[in-house]
Amino acid sequence: MSLRLTREGAVARLLIDRADKRNAFDMQMWEALPVLVAEAVADPAAKVLEVRAAEPGTAFCAGADIRELLANKDDAAWRAANQAAINRAQYELARADIPTIAFVEGDCVGGGCGIAMACDIRVATPAARFGITPAKLGLVYPLHDVKLLVDLVGPGQAKRMLYTGELLGAEEAQRIGLVEIIADSPEALTAQITAASGSSARAIKGFVRRALDGQVADDAATLATFAAAFTGADFAEGTAAFVEKRKPEFG
């Protein structure tokens, strides 16, 4: 399988394992991604999901499999099914309940950039490159992915990337807000997230998503979520650890 899920303690990893094709996604992989994300989220032990290449030092993802697209370009039913699969994959990843990290070591292009942008945080090595290249192929980037890009870098930089298809190095990507951290590994960030309250992270992620989707004021659901935290086990452990001057041990 070119896409697989592994687990190690509180860390789930979604591994892209198609290095001979620069980890380009075909239809089967787009369809598998939301299923694997759901499996990770359903695991009560998982507190963070890393998305990364299975083979160290390779491309994160070169985007959609262009050869597959060319082979099916005249099949309207296949094109519609493929677009639906891509949209669902990006949508479900962006709304996964647990924190997600994209670890990018090489090229992250087109649909691959969409996968990285659908994650909460992007960690890139100095060798990483980012680009969105539909304009070089006479294609159009999906609206959901454009929204992810604009949310991260703003409309001006988004238009620059989309109009030109230029590949940006890791430092430039960080400068414009596409990358949060440049590092040789996501381990330090992952450790910080897994050491913190998982229930807090899930709730906070939900609030951020509401804000990105346009909500600007509390409603009954957000107020109830805020209030419920005070009766949760993580609040009891966090406050006890604070009083006892020790590190909390969240479940």
C-alpha cells in the first residue's frame, strides 16, 4: 500500500510510501487518506498525527499523479470521481480532531502542498521546497485548497504562488507563513504536543476551525465546551500538578 498508518505511543504517523513516483498521489491514495485519518483519530491513545514521507529525505509529495490524470483526461466520470476524492481527502485532513503535523523533507508540490496545508503545523527541513503549479499545466487549484493557502499566507502571497507556480525554498516559505518551523525532525514539536492535554488540544483545534470558517462570536456549543473543561480529568490533573510544582501527566 502506498499510504499507510503506523502508531507509536501517542503518535500516529501517516506515511506516504511511493518514492519511485516522488510520492505522487493516485486515485487509490486519495481515497485511502480520509479512511486512515479516521483510524488515527479513533485511536484513544493518539494525541498527534504526523504526515510524512515513508522514506527519509525524499519528496513529501509531488502532487497528483499526472500520468494517471492524462490516462483518464477524456473520462468525465473518472475526473469527477477523482476530484471528489481529492476534495474529501483535503477536507477530512483539515478537520481531523487531533493535532496534525506535516513534516516536509523534499519537494511539496501541487496537491502535495494541499496535503501539507491541510495539516495544523508544517515543519520543514532546509532542503524542502514548496510550490503550487496548476498554472503551468493549464489547470485550476481546488477552491478548498486555495482557502487553506489564503488562510496561511494571505491573498497577495497566495496569488503570487498560484499565478507563477514558483517553487519556494524552506526559508522563503517560512517568511511568508507557509511553514512554521524549520528543523531536521518534528520530534521536539511532537513531544511538546503529546505532553500537553489532549482534550484541550482537540477543543482548541475545533475553535480555530470555527474561526477560520467565519465564526466570530461564541454560541451555545462553544460556551458549553469552555465550561465542560472545568469538570474534566485533565483540568484536575493540570491544576494538581501546578499546585504540586510538577509536570502534569495527562491521559
